[in-house]
Amino acid sequence: MSQLLEVSGISVTFDGFRAINNLSFTIGPAELRAIIGPNGAGKTTFMDIVTGKTKPDEGKVLWGEMSQNLLKLNESKIAQAGVGRKFQRPTVFEDQSVADNLMMALKADRAPWKVLFWKPRQADRDRVVALAQQVGLSDALDRPSGELSHGQKQWLEIGMLLAQEPRLLLVDEPAAGMTLAEREQTTALLVELAKTRAVVVVEHDMEFVRRLNCRVTVLHEGSVLAEGSLDHVTANPRVIEVYLGR
Amino acid sequence: MKQGFISKNPNVLIFISCLALFTLVITVLSEAYGTGLISTSMIKTLGKTLCLCLIALAMDLIWGFTGILSLGHFAFFGLGGYMIGMWLMYARTQDIVLTQSGALPMTPQEIQDAVTNQIFGVVGTSELPMVWHFAGSLPAQLALVVLVPGILALIFGWLAFKSRVTGVYLSILTQAGTLALSLYLFQNDSGLRGNNGLSGLQNIPGLDSVGQAAVSVWFLWGSALALGLGYMLLNWVVSGKFGSVIRGIRDDEARVRFLGYSVESYKLFVFTLTAVIAAIAGALYYPQAGIINPAEIAPIASIYLAVWVAIGGRGKLYGAVLGAAFVSLVSTWFTGGKAPDINLGFYTVKWVDWWSVLLGLSFVLVTLLAPQGIAGLISWLGGLRKKEIQK
């Protein structure tokens, strides 16, 4: 099977510090993957590179069937190509209503001129209502999103990601600050989503990763230390030494 | 459910009604068309104020909604004024030259030389500068009112936004650009008469027989129309998804980028649109002011613009209009010598000198105590009334 995202041999240095060191990583079009690793292992930098925020010093990032070079695109073009990103801290537009937040994220033409003359069709309104329902915010559509609770903001952001209809979802510590019930809901959603698209979850919480029941990539000092099932990687002595043993 | 634009945006209806009523009342009280209670010079002041409200709207779109604190929009305002001023001065001088020419018909070259002599004698130039090439044509100069500031904004904005210059650095860059333009225009060889500027702009060619009393009311109407249309246009711009995106850029531009929107294109679009609106406001303002010189483009003017919008209330279009109208009219009153001086015994507060101090203080106070400005006060009162009704 061909890969959706293929990262090969990337390295990036910040002021002499090697954040990513000859890292290679691939993920298929419908796959759930967890990335774990200690602080400073390069997890966030890896996401920054894939989403275009940081340019690597060397290496390649290829995307999709056409093997498009993502390094040549800027953040917005990469997002348009189908890469969605969920930040650790929920970032929604607090000043605007839940419906406006979702409407903005909805997959549509992003050019200023088109957006200026864009009018929501009935199908778009229905989609927003359906998305709100999916993330449990049906009653909050007209509320300013700044009024939502922390957990609800997390959900709104997930709803916005779904509205974008990405082919690859990068999710940064989704379980942070969530209650047990919310975590279970999140796990179920991520597993469900990975049936139709690629989902990469960066997580510290081992219990959460175990529940995802997926392939795990362990990062250490900017490169891949081990890859496989959770049981496989946790049995690896090097992994125990650098990460689990602490 | 389908709703009309007006029913979805009741503030537009209220605004247009107030503006129409204001224009009607002023017309009825004018010297030319009514009782004459309001002097022609007062009408000009009010007409100019409407133009300032229009540029304040533009400032609100770029600062209040998009979060770009441009401190250079008065440069576009001034350029708009210069572009229309060139035609006003050229055509008017041409009329004078022709009436003085006597019996012998003049060749076009002779006419041009005579006009050049009249306009540029003061800076010692005998050749018509290149930039005046189209000055004899009203349609051409009207097009330049939009094109010159528009293209300048496009180039400046493209360079600045492409390099991702943001925040206070962008503000400084716009100030520097404004200062550079102002200093350039101060030079005699800029082709725009240096520090003399352009004058006699209140005399509209071909309208000598009408008289200033009527012309001033016409310009008031024109300014009110432009302000009304500008308000409707910008209200439409900020009320749809485009408005959502630019407010998103103001609050968290990285997040907007990851949604797939090209933040730079949006900024460039808004920067250029507001520059053009500022230029149109300037083109309506200076025929009422009668004179334009490079001092009008000085960096401080653009800072005042930000102060008006801050006092009126950022992020609310009517706030910007109220702020510009209120502060500029109060400013006219204080600096016009009409405000009574305050004698403290040991020191006399002369408002002509102390007005800027008062304005600066109110800016600081508004920023600290009422960041929503006058508009915030109005929505707060509206909220109180709603609560009262609910009880």
C-alpha cells in the first residue's frame, strides 16, 4: 500500500541544538499512530515541520499519491492539501460563536475574493449543525466560544478539524486536562476517525496510548528509537532506559 | 431561513437614517438652501468631518477588525487629496489663463506654458512636471485618486506582509513610510509645489457662478453619500465569513493559517481596500479644506486617526465614526480659540496649546478604563436597557 505521508532523513538545528536528527517516518492513508517520547524528543518540532511552521535543514517530506513535496508549501497551502492540526492548548476564536468557528473551518475555497462573496448554502448549515452534534455542542451553536468550558473548547477544536475534512490529522496531547469520561470519548472518536484517514497522536499518557491500541513510534533526541505495538516497544531495553525507566 | 441584509444588520438602517437626517437638517439650515442659521464655513467643517469619519471606518477595518495597527493611512488620504487637487488647480488656472488671454486664440502649448508659469512660478520651475501629465483631465485624475494609493498600498503591503512583519514593527514601518512620503513632498522638485502644497482647491472649475455657499452643501452631500456607502460596504465585509477570518487573524493568526487561509493575502486585501477608502475620503476632504500641503501627511496625523478610533471604539464600525466625529469636532472647537481659557491665577490654561495634552490624556484613560471606547459605552447602556425590559 502506498503511503500518505513519507518523511525521510529530516534534520533541523536550532542555535546548535539538534531538535530533529535524521528522522524518517511514514504513515498510511487510514492508520492510527501514536508518537511518544520524553520532553525534548522532537515531537512538537516534527509536527511543526509537517505543517510547514518550521523548515528542516535537510530531508524530504512527501505527501499523497502524487508524492507532492510539502517543504515547498506554506502553512495555509499544506492545510489546504489536507493536513489538520490540533494544538495542545485549545485554540478557538473566543470572540466568535461556535457556529462561526465551525463555518470558518468548513472545507471550502480559501481565497479572499471567494470568501468575501461566499454565502452558506443549506448543505453548509446542515453540516455545521451535524458537526456540533457530533462534538456535543448542539445547544451552544450561538454562544461565543469564549464562554465554553475547557473541555468544550477542546471538542469545538476537534469539530473544526473535522470540518476541514483533513486526510491527515496531527493531534497534540488530546487527553491533557480532560476528565476520564472525556478521555474515553476522545479515544473512541480518534479510533473511529482513523478508519477513514491517517491520525497521528502525540501523547505522554501511557494509559491513553494503550487504549488507542495502535502502532507506536518512540522518539528520542530527534530520531526514531523504536516502532511497533505498545507491548513491543515497551519491551525494548533502550526505550526502558531513556523513557520508561525514569 | 432567508433574511434580508437590512433585517440582519439593523445597525446599518439606523446609521443610514441618522446620516440622512443629519444631512437634511444641515441642508435646511444652510445659507444656500435654507434659513442660513449655519454658516458656510461651518458646513465645510461638517462636510470635512464626514470625510474623517470615512477614513476612521477604514482604520477600524484594518486595526479594529484585522488587528493591524497601521500608522500610515493618512498618507493615502493625503495622496487622494493631491490627486484631485492637481486637477482642481490645473483646470482652474487654465480657466483664468483663458479669460485673460484676450482676443488672440492660444495654442495648446501656450496655454500649458501659461498654466505652468502660474502654478510653478512659486517654486521656480518653468516646465510642467511629469506627474502633472494628466492634470488637465478630470476622469484621469479621479482614476489616479484610486490607483496611486491603491498601487502604493499593494506594493508596500506585499513587501511587509510577505516578510511576515507584524505588530509594533509593522506600525513603525508604516510610520517610516509616511514620514518618507511627507519629506519627499516637502521638496520642491517632487513636482507637487513642495511645502506650498496645492491651494485654491475650494474653487471648483466651471462652478464659479454657483458660489461657495451652494458648493459647500454639495460637498456635504457627496461626503455623506460616500460615508453611507462606505459604511454599508464595510458592514457587509465584516458581517460574513470574510469578517470571521479577519477577526480570527486579529486574535490568532497562526491558527487561521492552519485552517488553510493565506493570512498574508487577507492582510494585503484589507490594507489595499482601506488605503483606497482613505484616498476617496481625502479626495472629498481637500476640496472642502481648500488647501493641501505635505504637513497634512505628517506621521502625527495617522496617529491621531488611531486615537479617534480608539476613543470611538475599535471593532465597532459606528464606534469609529462616532470617535472621529466627536474628537475632530471637539478639537476644532478647542483649537479654534472658541473654548474659554481657564485662569488659575498663577497660570492661564490656553486650550489652543493644552488641547493636545487633554487629547493625549483622554487616549490614555480610554485605553486603560474603557478599551471599548464610546461604542462600548453604548452597548453597555443597550445591555442595561435589555435587562430592564426583561425584568
